Amino acid sequence: MSAAAVDSHHAEDAHADPHGDDHHGLAHVAPVKVLLATGGSLLVLTIVTVLATKVDFGANINLALAMAIAVLKATLVVLFFMHLRYDRLFHSVIFVGAILAAALFVGFTLMDTNQYQQTNIWNPDAPPAAPIGPRPTNG
Amino acid sequence: MTDHPHAPHEPHGDDLGHGADHGHGHGSPFIAHHYDDAQHQFDSGKLGIWLFLAQEVLFFSALFVAYILYRYHHPEIYSYAHQYLDVKYGAINTAVLIFSSLTAAWAVRCAQLNQKRGLILCLATTIVCACAFLGIKYIEYSHKIHEHILFGRYFDPCVSAGGGELLTRNNNCAGTKSTVVWDFGTGTPTAGCFTEIDQDPRRDGVQADCTVKEYEVSGPEGKTETFKRDITGQCPEESPFGGEATSSAAAGGGKLEPGGKGGESVQAKGGEAAAHGGGKPCWRPAFQPAVCKKGVGILVEYGDNVEREHTRIKAECKAAPKPSDAGDLFADKPQNLELGKAAIHPRHQLTVHEQHELEAAGPPPEHINMFFTIYFAMTGLHGIHVIFGIGVFLWLLIRAIKGQFTPDYFGPVDYAALYWHIVDLIWIFLFPLLYLIH
């Protein structure tokens, strides 16, 4: 890598990420130690989440625990395997933005889902009651 | 390569588009002409792959919404149906995928540091792990196809969630059920209506809406008893067989209560017959109506696995909606039909352990098939991503063997690894959501 390229790269990135100094060439090189520690933690967390299922904390707490471990694992993958910790801030913005959009999707769908859990089939023999009050008159 | 270290902004010449003279002194032949330099090309690609990954998150989020909505409204389906899944396979697959993610990340490091052998090794390991993942998925899927644990209307399991025998709607499961199908066309029992899983009751054959009025049974002791019942509804709390918990005791024909229990009903839904009435066996005509190609039938199942020499059924059937095969058998009005004798030979006796499993599992909730619709949609889409990933990594492996990746050109390895990590990421969520339901 020529001095010019390194300089221009760091000029763009240094303010975005304190770890910019670890960059080698075009991008950050993940140290073997970090890779192995991340992979090892993920495997340990997988065992933990399987074992946690065998203990009965109550359905909701079990679900919350499993999701918490999954989020932790996902964070490890994103930060270290996907280099987001050392990467440009804008990539984090894109990724977090996508997750926020998905959360919005889930949230808005759940907001009124209870409105659609009953099927009202029109029964001509027992029509719904007429609205209370006088009929609207013409004019 | 030409070397112009101090002329990064030199205008491009007609240099075959290799960008070798872009002024960085070590140009990979894969630095495209329209980029300023290797960094520019790398960053552009990286931005592209991150946008793609954002799209992937949104893509999968639709399925997660389906999952969340259905689980929110029907938690009982999930807590029952997940027992069909083997945590062992899911956990092994999680570990395999995490390990492949590690090797994919390591492959990027190798490419950055120009370690060609390490790069090839890491890419090959990633491919092997991806294939192992699919291999385990194949084991799981083929088991489910074999046991008819499928999506939508193809869900017709031969075993309960606990692994016990299950009486099924279409009697598709070979060699384990004590069932008989009555053919109204000839008045004789037939072996079964369905041979293929893809036969749809709504498509071929004739659909009959029948109500069984009376059963006549002769037990092993030679006594013949008749009892009337409506076949829709639930199993009685008290077993008509006298409250004996074991199937052999229930075989006593003399313990049937004749006639008078017409008000009682038996379950006409899918599930373990033996699980009802506190584990006592009960009669259970199968899903109504049964459909046969030859004629109209009633599928009668006996959940107690007891052999019966003679069984007689009287039924009243309404007009078939599409009587193309049965002629004018049920042209318009309900007919009373009496059927001939049949011998019912159970081919599988539940062990005490299996019985206990069935009792513990309890009757399955309705619409378990929705769980498997979601399961197959999510794992299937994920599996397609894995297959695509294998293709990409094979391409990378070939290029790596050719030595095309250098410290100033390793973008494809990095982008593919990012894609692979997002595939891993999605599995990290699928595993607890599908396999580890408490």
C-alpha cells in the first residue's frame, strides 16, 4: 500500500473509529486472538442457551433468556466477525437502520393484530343488531 | 507493473483498463478502470454488500413477523409442535455454522495478509461446513417427509410429538395403524384410500359427509355389542371400555356399554386416541369425511390397538359435492347405509413407555401444521441462502487457487464472508425460536 492510499484512507476514517490504526491495507485485519475468542464465545453461548432450555424459569423468562443470548451472539458476530467495530460508521448506520425498520415492521403489525382475531361471517338468519337511534332522514 | 507512486491523480491512459498505472505501485489486475484506486473499489463494494445485507434483514423480517404474530396468538401450538424437532440436530447445525463463520472471517484475514494457503484452507473448510449443515438439514427434512410432518394440509404426522404412534387423517403411514376404511360402494372394507401424500381430499375422489349412527363390535371373547354414537365431538371422559388403562384390558368386548351411550361422542380430530380420557382408549373414527377413489368411505380408527374380528357400521351420508366417481350413490338426500363385516388388525402395539409418552403429551392443539408452515418457510429460505453461499465460496476457492486475491484486492472474500455471517446470524435466531421453545 502506498503512502498516499494509506493517508487518504486514514484521513477519511480516523474520526469515525478509534481503532482505525489497526487497519492494514484496505481494511482492518482481525487478529487471530479476536477471531478465536469470538468463535469460542459463540460456541459456549450455544451450549448455554441449550442448557438454559432444560431449566424451567417459566415460559416467558425462558424465551427472554434465549432471545437475550441470541442477541448477544448476534452482536458478537456483527462486531467482530463482520468487523463492524472497526468499520466505517456509515455501515453501522445502514445495518442498525435495517434492524430498526424490521422492528418498526413487527411493532406496527403487533399494534392492532388483536382486531383481526375474530372472523365475523355474515349470517342472514341472525343479522347484527341495527344501530340504535333514529334512521337518517333524507334532506 | 508500472510504478508511479507520486502520481495518484494522473489521467488514465489507454492501459487495457487494468488500472495498473493508477499510481499505487502494486496494482492488482482486478482493480477496475473506473475506480480511483484499490481503496475506492474496496469501499464501493463494501458499501454495496452492506446495503444488500440490510435488504436481507428486511427480507427475513417478514418471516419473523409471521412467526411472532402466530406465536403471540397461539403459543400452545409452538410449545407442542417444537417437540417434533430434535434439539440435537439444531445445536450441531448451530455449532457447524458458527465454526464456518469463524473460518470465513479467518479467510478474510488470510486474504488481507496474502496467505494463499491459509486462504484456500479457510475457504475449503467453510464450504465443507456449509455442506455439513445441509447434510444435517437433509436428515431432518427427510425424517419429516417420511413421517408426514409437513406444512399446510400436508401435515399428517404418523408419530406424536413425543414419538408415539399417531392415528392420522389420511392413514398414510404404512404398517402401524389399526384402521379400516369402509367402502360404501361395495359395502366392504378397503385397505385405504390414499397411497400418495400429495393426494388431496378436495381434489380427487368423492367426498362424503357421513354420520355414523351405530357400531357393532365383537370383541375377542366372542360377545357382540352394539353402541350408538355421534362421531363428531370429543372423546368421553369416562371410557366406554370400562375405564381400564391398558389396551389389553380394553379389548374385552363385554365391557362395552350397549346402545344407551348414544349421547357420548368420540373425537374426530387428529391426535393420539389413547391420550384421551385419562389415557384410556376410545373409539375414534378418523377424520370425516374420508375420501376414496373407488367409492365413498368412512375411515374408522381404533386408538386402542385391539384386534377385532367383526365390525359393522351403520351410517347416514349426505350428498357428495362432487359425485363423479360414485355415480348417483348419494345423489341428493341422506341415505342410510349398512356396511359389511371387517376385521381390524392392529399392526403396532404401544409399549407402556409409549403409552405414557402419549398421555404426557396430551391431545395436540389445533392447527399444528402452521408451526411447520413457518418452520419450513424460515429454514427453507435460510437453506437456500446456504446453497447460494456454497456456490459463492466455490467461486472464491477457484479464484484463490489461481492466486487472484492480493492484499489490495480481496474484496470478494470480504463481501462473501459478510454474507455468510448474516446467514449465520439468522440461524442464531432461528435455532432458539424453532428448536428451543420451552
